[in-house]
Amino acid sequence: MLTNIRKFLKQPSIKRWVLKFLVVAFAFSSLVFLSILVFNIYYWGRIYKGVYIANTYVGGLVPEQAKNLLYNNLNGLNKTTLSYDNQNYDIYLDDIDFSYDIDKSVSSAYKLYRSDNIFYDQTNSIKSLTKNVVLALEYKLDEQKLKDNLSIIAGQITTNDPVFPSLNLVNGEVVIKRGVPGEEVDYQKLISLIRKNLAIQQKNILPIPVTKIDKTLDDEGVKKLEAKAMSLVNKGLSLKFEYYNLGLIDKDLVPLILLNNDQQDNLDVLITRIEKEVNREPQNSVFVFQERVLEFSPSKDGISVDKENLRKLMLQNIEELADGDEKSFEIEIPVIRTPAEITTAEVNNLGIKQLIGSGSSKFVGSIPSRIHNIGLASSKINGTLVAPGETFSFNQRLGDVSAFTGYKQAYIIKDGRTVLGDGGGVCQVSTTLFRAVLNAGLPVVERKAHAYRVSYYEQDSAPGLDATVYDPLTDFKFLNDTEGHILIQTIFDPKKFSLIFEIYGTSDGRKSQITKPIVSAVISPPEDLYTDDPTLPTGTIKQVDFKAWGAKVSFNYSVERNGEIIYEKTFISNFRPWQAKFLRGTGPAN
């Protein structure tokens, strides 16, 4: 077979035909190569033929020529016009910080068919001789300002606004409004039209698109919502992150089950509210020390609420509350962290590296003088360094408590009575520090409970977690048994009636545990006591002391490190029943 092919090719006529074919093929290839070479040389540094930027033809131009041409063609464009119901509405481009990016637009046109794929580029650049390509203009604008302008225009046009369904719990009764169908501006579609119009440089008047909206509830939908809402009555949900705590009761939960996938619903609004309280930028540490700490800011991660996960968690917990017998759930708010650039450990050599414990208390309902005293006393403790092996004394650190040192008169417990005295409210500070010490796992050397249960200390805590002080008789003391210094910081917020103690140091892996306080031997308060007072006008009643139930409260405190209990103690508080006392005026009427 191979021999026959060779004989065939050796024939003179065949040789001549093959030779002619090769010559023609070479000539054609040379012509094609030469044409491509000439084409590429001509368009070297130029935009390929057939290319438009919006409605401006820039084919064959060098980039600088294309820029000048675009500048001239775009000059005078200062607004885009919308129309609805034969009425025009202008959006001026300066009002939305609009500007064309001509450099970027021309760069995109020049880079067309100039990539790393040689075959693709060469094929399509040659096709541009007969095929036109229209590129959009590159531009910048302020999206929020555009939305604000559209919102104003939407408020001016006349449509039948829809009324969305609502769901509330009022005095234990489920109130459902079905909603009313209507129309509203389709913002997403309108913004898309505006963007396209600006990108291709058309001066068309754009019709404002309006969408029919019907979210009304039918009978079945109302019945399901009502049943689910009733299953949430007397139930609650608590959301926590660090010191932020948001408690939701049944009337707060019920509106959240009415979801709207197309628009912001009540749950979205709540999450936005949580974001404002929780989100923060990263905070670098600051440490200034001169005999005592003059300025300290711990490093803190930047925090942003993980909205998607929080929404899922809330919906899941609400479903479980509605379907089960549990009365409440607690959610730790999921967050996304961004580390600080300068950490606490990098700004000192005292072993102050991290937060090792914290405690908080509330004082809602306090009189102004008591709030003043809480702020003053907490400032005296703020910045205190406790050396390794040192026992901290609250009274010693606080110093003299009197009018001479800036304290005002507020209610204190003295000689079995509640009376006005200098420094009322100082025990709020010692109580809060006691809670921080427990949380940090430090040994408590001395602590005494109040004579009776004080309502301030049970606003955000179980009973029995208080510590009274009264120099020189009663003190609060704890031991720093860590290997480094510890730093005590206070956060006093009179607007939120909140006091927080933070203890910083070096963690040695210890973990503290506090059992739930056991309340026993409850005794009702004595009958109210009325005492005649001739200094008060007849008919006047003035309360000078307040009733409180007596009880014995105990809890166990233990500290574990590496699987070993290193400290444990049982705290017992014996609260006396307290009598409400009134002064009854017997003097002459004014």
C-alpha cells in the first residue's frame, strides 16, 4: 500500500500539482500574515474599529483623542428626568454626586481585545472591522443620595399606598390588621433604569415603574398568626453581649412573627436597633502609670453584629418558645470580630494583659444625691493596682466619706434605721466590686451583707450578691493571689443607671462558679409603723422607711484551675424583715 502511494506521487503531473498548491498556500498565508501585521501596526496604541462608548464612536482613536471627544460630548449633561402620570421630575446629577469616569471608560475601550488570550484577541479584533461593540460609560454616584432623591419624588406622586398587615399583643389580646392592597414605586427597577440611562448617555424621559402590592392576610393566615401569637403569651427572650442585655417579653415577641420577605420587617428593625448598641470600632490599648494608673484603655476587638445568624437564631428560638413549654430562652448575640492593632499586654510590663473578671449592678430609681455618691466613690477605686499577694481594702482605698470629701446625703442603714447620711450609695460600689471579684475567681477575705434586702441590688441580680461597707466597722476585702498585678477599672453610666467593675490581669486558667442563691426562712415584714410628728401639718403622711421581707440567702463559690479546686467558700446572708415607717402630721395646717 505504501509502495503504491510513493509511485503515485512520483508521476510528473502530480508533482507539478503539489508544487502549485504549496506555492498558492504559501502566498495566501503570507498575505494573511501581512494583513494581520498591517492591521496590528495600524491599531497599535489605538482603540479597535467598531467600538462605541455609549453613543460616541471612538474606533481608531488613540486614548487621548477618545477622552477629548467624550469630554466634548458629555458637556452640558446635568440631570436625568423621570415621569409619572404626565408629570416630570428632575434629578440633578450634582445632587447625587454624579460624575463620569472618562479615564476608566476609555481605558476599558482600549483594553478591549487586549488580554492574555492571543487567539481570542486576534479573532475578535479582526471581527471588529465588520461588527460594532457598544461599551457603557463608567461613572460614580452616591447611592444613598440617589435613593433619598427618589424617596422625595415618590412622596410627590399620587398612588394608592398599600397598608401592610400588623400584629400586636395589647392587654393580653392578639390584635391583627389584615392590611390593604395598593401600589408603590419599584425602586429597584427604577434605579436600574436610571443607571442604564446614564451609562449609555441617553436623554430619554424615564417612566417611573409602579408595582401592585398585595400583602393582605386571608382568613387562614389570620387564624395561624393568632394561634402562634397566643402561644407566646407570658414568654420571653433575652439577648446578651458583654454588658448589653435586651429583654423581650410577649408583647415584644408577637410582632416579630409577622415576617415580610420583600421589605424590612419588625425583626429587621430590632436587629438594626441592636447593631447601634453593640457595634464598635477596634480600640487600641492605652496605659499611663505614675504611682497609680492615670489613664487606661484596654484593647478591644472591633465588633459588628452577625445580622444573618442573629436573625436565624431569633426565629429559631421564637419557634421553640411557641411550640414548647419553656417560658424563656437566652441568646448570646453572634458577632464578627476585628482585632485591635495594639493589645493591652503590649503597653505595660505589670502583667496587665486581659480582662479576668467583671461585675455589674443597676440603680434605677436612685435619688440624684445617691447617683452622685456612686459616681464619686467609683472614681476613687478606678485605676487601682493591686500587687501580687496584696489584700485590697475597700475602706482604705476609698478614704474618708463625708461632706468634706464631696459626698452628699442619701439614704443609708444606721442603727437599725434607714436615714439620710453622707455617702449613701457607696455600698452600690462595694457590691459591684464584690460581684467582679467573684467573677474573676479571687479569694474574698472579708464581706458582710446588708441588714435587709435592698431593692437596688436585686434589679439585675439574685438576692445575696451584695456587700455593705461602713468605716471603720465593716469592710470589703479580697486577695490578689495571682502572680501579676491586677488593675481595677470602673464604668459609671448615670444615664443608664449602671455601674460596671472590670478587673484586668494575667489569666492563669482559673474559672469561678457560683451556685444559684438559695432563699429560705422567709419572714414577712412587720406591720407598718406610724409615728405622730407635730412638725408636719395635720393630714400629712411621710414615709421614712420601707418594708422588706426577711430571709436567709446562701450560695457556694468555688474556683477551679487545671481540674483542681483552689478556693471555695459559702456565703450566707441573714436579712432581717424590715418595717415600713411613716410620720403622721399632727401640727397646724399651713
